[in-house]
Amino acid sequence: MTQLKNGENESLLVEEFFNKQWKIYQKVLNNNYMSHNEIYGILHKFLVSNFQKPFKMLDLGCGDASFTSLVLSNTNITSYHGVDLSIAALEIAQGNLEKINCDITLDQGDFSEVVPFLASDQEHRFDVIFISFALHHLQLQQKEHFINQLQNLLIPRGVLILIDIIRQETEDRDSYILRYLDNVQKYWSLLTPEEYSMVQEHISTSDFPETQQTIQEICQKSGFNQFKCLYRDQLNTTQLLCFSQELSSS
């Protein structure tokens, strides 16, 4: 596991946050509150259908890779490169990924800072760049700058896959946050009041979702001119999006 340059205080804060959120995170996953089962099931089928030859994946904001490791089972992956701020999460990811028969590299760092570092080396080129529930933490200009750099990391006909919260075209950020938290109160029934307060605090301060159209426009400006929405949850809060640099030749 490679440790990139990162402030010690920042690392401590990340680990503290990870440890506090771990119990909630597990409860959300175990009860499928964010539709991980449906989303990752569709993603698995997509990878099996579209990558019948060996492929390499870059996973930005990989966390503990618990669902990703399941998705990659029985695929043709030969190389997995995960990036996350949390050392604790990466240690768990190492164990989760060991069941997959491929080369594994895990880097500790801010994924928005790691991308330029990787792009500077021609050896770092991937068939799939995967970002799950992480892009929405960036502001709009940061998203634009970040996505623009990703094209340098993809091989021709490579794909960018996003799983993220997406607000409706008629919503601003505040109205989306209110709607999302209302759904959390209604449907995340096993959260304690303290856990709900932590979720509310995180979403209210750290989530900056864009509309599907905005994400699509950002990606188009960066050369991703093919777009598919592979999944949209029933509450219309989350989507699985796929972008590629070239139109298919069919």
C-alpha cells in the first residue's frame, strides 16, 4: 500500500470520521438504504457484458471496496487500483479484494490530488475509471477540473462510471437536501436519533449534487461524448451513469 503526501492532521481527521461513521455505514449497507444491491448488480452485468477481454480499473474514493470486490468477482479484471483518504478503509479493502485474482494497488490520498499524479506517468492507463458516491463532495468548478483530467487516464474506448446522488433539473441544492433527508427519516428506520443527526450533518455540510444534465455537460466538454444512464433509484435521488470518449462503431 502506497502512502501519498498528505497532512498528518488531515489523516487523523479522516480516520476519526471513518471510525465514527463505520457503524452507520454498515447499517446502511446491510439494509440496502442506498440501493447498493440494485446498483452494483447492474454494474456487475455491465462489466461482464462489455469487458470480455482483460481490463484494468481505477477506483477513486474506493472506501473499503466491499461492494466493488463483489462486483469484480467473475469478471476479466487483471488490475485494480484503489484510492481513498482513509487508511483504515484501505486496510479493510485489502482483505476484501484478496479474493479477486488480479493485481491490487491501494493508495492513500485525496483522489482529486492523486489523479494528476497518476496522469503524469504513461504507465497509469485504465479501461475503467470508477467513482462511487464521491464526486458530489466537490464543488462545481472542482468537478469540471477533475473530470477534465480523467481523459488522460483512460485508454481509447475506456469508460468512466459514476454512481452518485443526482438532483432533479427543477431542484436547487437546498431543496434536494431537504428531500433526501426527508427520505432518510421515512425509510432509514433503523437509525437511532444520534445516527440520523450524524447523517444529517454530513449531508447538509458535505453534499453538493449536480443535475444529470450538468454532469453530462461537464463530461462532454472533457471529451466524453457517449452517455448512458444505467440505473435510477425509485426515489429519484441516485443514478448509475456511464461515459465514454468515443461513439461505438456499430
